[in-house]
Amino acid sequence: MEYLLIAVIILLVVVTAFMALKLAKSEKMIHGAMSNSENLTRLTENLLNQQAQLEGQLRQISADGAASRDEINKTLSDRLDTVSKRLGDSLEQSSEKTGKSLNDLQTRLAIIDKAQNNLTDLSNQVVGLQDILANKQARGAFGEIQLNDLVKSALPPSSYDFQVTLNNGKRADCLIRLPNPPGPIVVDAKFPLESYHLIRNAKSEAEIQTANRAFISAMTKHISDIAGKYIIDEETAESALLFLPSEAVYAELHANFPQILEKSYQARVWIVSPTTLMATLNTVRAVLKDSQMREQAGVIQKEVGILIKDVDRLDKRVDNLSKHFAQASKDIGEIETSSRKISSRAEKIEDLQLGENDQEDLLSSPPDRLQQN
């Protein structure tokens, strides 16, 4: 619309300039020929005609401008409607996407809250585990529970017992009932956690030596206690197992304390961790299975002996039956022979009877029949 108005104004300026030029020329002509009034009159008429044409053109331009303005307004209105619709659709899609994103965000926040709660529970459990391990009795119960779980998962129920009181009055955490040899073997759980923490937290050389001495003293005492309490002649095996319920303590022992291992070998107390205990229990299970197979082998041999006797008895009865079959077959043969003889004699008798009938027929026949014969 603004461009159209500018075009109209420019056109008016051009027309005005043209008219000014024409007027200038007319003035020149008037000054040049003031005497010729007819020419002046004609020039005036031309100017009036041109002005009338200019006014008609201006009205036409104004009408065309109004029509163009209406068309432009309509076009602008249609385009504004289209833009408004697109904008509305975009806003609706954006609203849906935003709602979906908010729902996803709420779901993820719920998952994060749940994970945070799990972390809180886990931290509480870790704190509780630390409290348990800080108490010697609770720490011992923790080792016993882990020992029970490993033994139950690896061996049949008939091959072990927990909290068994031996003949010397000492109570063992676990007694694995192996066949002789080696015999029942005791497994006792020990957890030298305090001395191990001293080793982990030691920084200076003096602290390290003090912690090492404390760890060696604790482990030596445990080995001596197990050797004195749970290795009993004619009741248990000649060795026992010391169960450490921590792989870290077991690794520290094998890495830096070979003297403790040497003492355990001398006392016949084998130190095991959860992993090595599981391997040992698998070996024990193989031994138990082999023992059961040997027992079953004796039962099988006994049953095989009984089966052999039954087979011999069956062979004798089959021989007797064969003899009976042979006698029956002989009797049947003799019966068939007698039957053939009887049949042969019957045929001979029948032939004799037929001969007698022929003689009677000849005697009773008329003379002419005899002549014919």
C-alpha cells in the first residue's frame, strides 16, 4: 500500500514537472507571439485538455490503487490466516512435545529418586555392615553365616553338620563328614579384621611394623587354637581348615606373610578364603561321590552274584525243560509210528473185505453174466 502511494506521488510530480515545462514553453511562445491571441487561446485550451486528461488519469490511478489496495488487503488477510494456522499447529505440536518431555522427565526423575533411595539404603547397609564388623561377636557370626552358605551350596545335607560339639567339649563351626581316610574334618571361621585395618591404615615404618606384628600374632593364635581344639586323634582328620571370610585378608596373607603360611602347614591347618573353600568343597564332593560309588559298587557286586545264581538256576530249569521237550518229541514220534501202522493194517483189512464182496457177486450172478465175464 505504501509503495502504491509513493508511485502515485512520483507520477504527480512527473506530471507537474511536465506541465511546468509545457507552461514554460507556452510562456515562451506567448512572449514570442503576444500578438497572436488565437495561438494563446489554443494553447490555453490544450492546457485545459491536458489538465482534464491528467485528472482522469489521476482518478483512474486512484481507482486502480483502491482495487489494488483491496486485493493486497485480501492477500495479506489470507496470508495472515495461513500464518496464524501454521503458528497454531506449531504451538500445539510444541505443546504436545513439551508435555511428553515433561512426562519423560518426571519418569526419569522418579527413577533417579528410586536410585537415590537405593543408594541411601545401600549406604545404610554398608554402615550397618561396618557396625557388624566392628563387633567381634557379630564379625564371627558374619563369618559363620558365610561359611554355612558356602557349605550348603556345595555339599549334600548328609555330609556336614554345623556347631558340632566334639568329645573334648569344644564346639566347631562346621564338621565335614569325610570317609576314612582322612575322616571328618573341621572348618572354623576366623576374621582378623582389626589387625588387617591396622596394616591398611599404617603410613610410617613404625606403624607398619606394629601392624604386621599384630596381624602375625592374631593369625598365629587362630592357627594354634584350631590345631589344639579341632584336630583329635581317632575322632577327626589329621588336619583342619581355617576359613577367612575376606579375599582381601587372604591376598594380604599370601602376599606379605609367608611365615604365617609356614606355621599353618606345620600345624596342619589349611587357610582358605571363600573362593578356595568353594574349590576345596568341590573336591570334597568328588571324594564323597567316589565313596558312595564304591559303596554302591559293593551292593552291585552282591546283586550281580545273586543274579548269577538265578541265571544258573534258570539254565538248569531250561535243561530240564529241554529234556521234557525231547521226551515229548520222542513220544510223539512213537505215537505217529503207531498211527501209521494202524492205518496200514486198516487199509489191508479194507482190501480183504473188498475181495470177499467180489466173490459173493460172482456166485450170485446169472449164467449169461458169467459167460459174458
